[in-house]
Amino acid sequence: MASVERFLVSVDEATLNDLHDRLIRTRWPHDIANDDWRYGTNLAYIKELVEYWINHYDWTYWEAQINKFAHFKTHIDGVPIHFIREPGKGDNPIPLVLSHGWPWTFWDYSKIIGPLADPASFGGDPADAFEVIVPSLPGFGFSTPLTQAGMNYWRTADLWHTLMKDVLGFERFAAQGGDWGSILTAQLSHKYAASLYGIHVTGVVPTGVFGGERPWDLFGGQLDKLADDERKRVVEIEQRIASHLTVHILDPQTLAYGPHDSPVALLAWLLERRRAWSDCGGDVESRFSKDDLLTTVMLYWVTESFVTSARYYSEAWRNPWQPSHNRVPPFEAPAGISLFAGDQAGLIHPSLSENYNVHFYRERPAGGHFAPFEEPDALIEDIRATFRDLRGQG
């Protein structure tokens, strides 16, 4: 049995002083005709953010906010795992593991942990309570340092099963995720359905995603088979995600030297995705405040985790997924699916009927790729709805 220890988020003064020094010594590139971000992260806006970072952002405040939750660390198969555990307050809380993605952190779930664990305190029904577990993916945030190669989503699903069943002692549990979390949650549903009440995801995927000769092509060369309006939508999505997918899959180490050494390089890489993938209409601060954006960057910077988080993509390709069975649907556990307007809503999803045991489905008119932070109330409602008649089964 792996030991579990309490963990306090605490960044030493030397790390913060070094960060400040690097920020003030930034050598800025030229930026021409890029007011609309067509060439990538806009210089004027990132300078504004960095000025705020240097003169106004207060990490000690956010560190205290983060430490309001109970944090723990353990090791499973030699892999360090950090997680939040929030006990449920209600009639019969069931355990729920929430899995984040990239460029997410565990903190992207901060708005929904309390309401899911203690519904009555947030105007909900205590019968909907969960015991909430929020791990950091291996190689992300405080689940570091990751010192072994080959860590990807399907190996993480094995770790989560061990964490929930053997380390924390839950007989059965529920699982939810977005981005990478959607993929590893689907893998839990494939390999460990008997251990689950069900799953909820904010994105649907085919089996073996990131496999094949062109792993960055998530639509599998199917563009010519789509109707014109859907093809246009898919191309727009590909243009938003192709750059990071390709380099994370093929050359993550080469990329990492910049964001590991320069906090501004790290900010630029993460910021562009927050703006492009959220439902913000080009105004990233309509969804994320300056403090929100910088806290995400800080959680990558102080843990030196960019390189291992980026490698997560490459490891999915270099260590191909293998099915555990040939039953249909491959993701067997009852599934709740919520798709958001700025992300996958409105697309035709053969993955829904082919891969998932759909129990609950809803398309949301607002929100993007970061659902728990952009539209927390909607996500809370859909998670509760998914498991309301599943929690008493089995």
C-alpha cells in the first residue's frame, strides 16, 4: 500500500526572486501587424501582463487560496502523484476523480470542487454530494519530478485506478475529465468499467487517439467527407490546435528549452491557447482574469513541469494504445457528455454512438475548452445530472 502524506504548496523566496529577475530582463521581439493575434501572442498584451506580473500579481495570496484545500502526495509505481481530496457532505457521497488537461492544472477545477462536495452550502441538494479527488497528471504541477519515460493517458488511467481503489480504498468511483482528462476518463471506462459508477466528459474522442502515422490529425483525414459547413468548422478547430499538437508530439524537448528558461516564453505559449480555445471572442480576460492566467503559468513555472507536460503528447504516440477487450461500445461505463459552444458542440460525432454508452447528453450554448473554469455552474449541473440515478446502482 502506497503511503499518503499531507502536502502544503510552498514556493521558496529564492524561486520567486529568480522569476522576478528573469521577467525584468526579458528581451522582447518585434511584433508587426499582429493586433488581431494572427501571428500568435500579441506583444502589447503580453507586455501588459508581464508588467502586472512584476508589479501587482501576489503569488502569496494565491498560494494561500490553493492551500485552503487539503493536498496530498503519494507515489504509485515510482510516479509522484499530487492530489486534492475534499470530503463529501451529504446523504451518501460517492467518490469522484476529476482529471484535467493541458494547458490546464488541478486549479482549473477550483470553482467546482466545493459545490460538488458540499451541495447544500451552494444551494444544491445534499443527495448530489461527491467526495472529490483532483490529481495533477503525472509530470504536471506538483506530480513531479517525473523521471521515467512512457507516461501517457492510458498509463495514467492505470495509476488513477490504483489511486482510487488501492491507495484511497474506494470500492467504486465516478470519473470526470476535460481535454486529456476526457481521454484518460474514456480509458478508465474502457479498461475499468466494473469499478465505475459512470463517467462524465467535456469532449469525445475515438479509441487510440494520437495514434497512427499522422497523430496530429485528430480528424483522421476525413475532411473531404464532411458537409461544407462542418468542414469549415473542423478546419477552424485544426488551425487553433495543430501547432501545439505537432511540436508537442514530435519535438517537445526542443520546445521546452524556451519555456523552461524564460517565464515570458512560457506565458506566451500557454496564453495563446487560453485565448484561442476559450469562448472569449478574442478578449481572453472576459473568461480569465490576469490573476487567473498568471496563476496557471506559475503552477507550471515553480514546478518546472512544462517539459514533462509537453511530452505527454509524444508518449501517447510513441506508446500506442492497445484495447483491453473488443466489446461494443469500447467505453462501456454509462457516460455523461457535455459539449460546449466554443469547443465541440455542433459537430457530428460518430464517436458518440460508436464509442460511448451514452447516459446523459447536453450541448451548452456558451463556454469553450476550459469548461470547469469558464462555465462552472453548467458543468456542475451536468455532472450532478449524470450521476443522480447512477450513484445508487451496483
